[in-house]
Amino acid sequence: MASARDLCNLRKETSMPFLAETNALTLLTLLREPLKRLQAHDPKLADEARRAGRSIALNAAEGRGRRGRDRTHHFAVAYASGRELRMALAIAEAEGLLDRGELGEVRQVLDRQLALLWGLQRR
């Protein structure tokens, strides 16, 4: 049976926005159009980037619900997925599949997400 403290923490956790989750969803929204264009030229790279973006969001959410070292592990996985996404976008840009200009806001949000996750995995 859950204690009163556990129930209070659960209410607090579900009612307050978690910036790492909110930012991850913003990132996925911003990636929608660039990944559609990338899909037309390199479906495998687009899939890799899409899966990395989803992993950021899913692991941030799971980390929020965990405790102890398991919690930091999920934030570390989300951080590594962010690095993977950053490289996938850099490859697409280097190969001329996506333009640097269209990725400006995506890069800003991704950098913010990486900073958030870096801090969370260090706690």
C-alpha cells in the first residue's frame, strides 16, 4: 500500500510539467518536417534520427518515474540518444540532404535538451 508521502509525490509529479519531457516533445514536433524531407532521400538515416528523438522523450519520461541509479541510467540513455540525433542531423547536413537553415531551431531545442539531461544524469 502506498504511503501518504508516496501519494503526495505522485500528485506533485503528475501535476507539474517536467521540462525534459516538454522540451523533448517540442523537439519531436520541430523534427517532423525535416525528417519528412530526409525520408525521401535517405530513409534509413531518417528512421535512425526519428528513433533517437523518440528515445530521448521516452527515456526522459521513464527516468522521471524511477528512483536511484536506475533513474540516472534513463537520463544517461536519453542524453546518448540526443548525441545520436545530433550526429544524424550533422550527417544529413554534410551530405546535402538537409539545409543548415532549416535546422536552426531544432538545434537550439536539442542543445537545451542535452543540457537538461546532462544535469539530470549527474544528480
